[in-house]
Amino acid sequence: MGLLVALKFVFLIFAVLSGFTLLAGLYRPWWALWFMDYMNRLLVIKIYGVAVLIFAGLYFGLSEILRIFFEI
């Protein structure tokens, strides 16, 4: 159970960092997409928006699993 709580925390950190990078990339796409040749805001939304949705979904999904099975 402790490993699942730690994994939940890691997903939360990744979701928050992806969200901050998404906001920074909407302001200056170069900050978020420095590794690509072609940079625009739509690519920032595609890459980091999907990452935020995935990590937030994993966080909330794992929260529900922990709540149901372990009553945390």
C-alpha cells in the first residue's frame, strides 16, 4: 500500500509539472519545446495537455483504487 501512495504522489508531481510547463509553453513555446525544430502553441497543447490529462487521470484513478480497496 505504501508503494501505491508513493506512486500516486509521483503522478501528482508529474501532473503539476506538466501543467506548469503547459502554461509556460503557452506564453513562450520555446520554453516548452526547446528540443523541437518547429514550435507553436498548438504543439504545446498537444504534448503537455495530453500529459496533464494522462497523469491527472492516473492520479485520480489510483486515488479511487486506494479508496475502494484500502479505504484511505
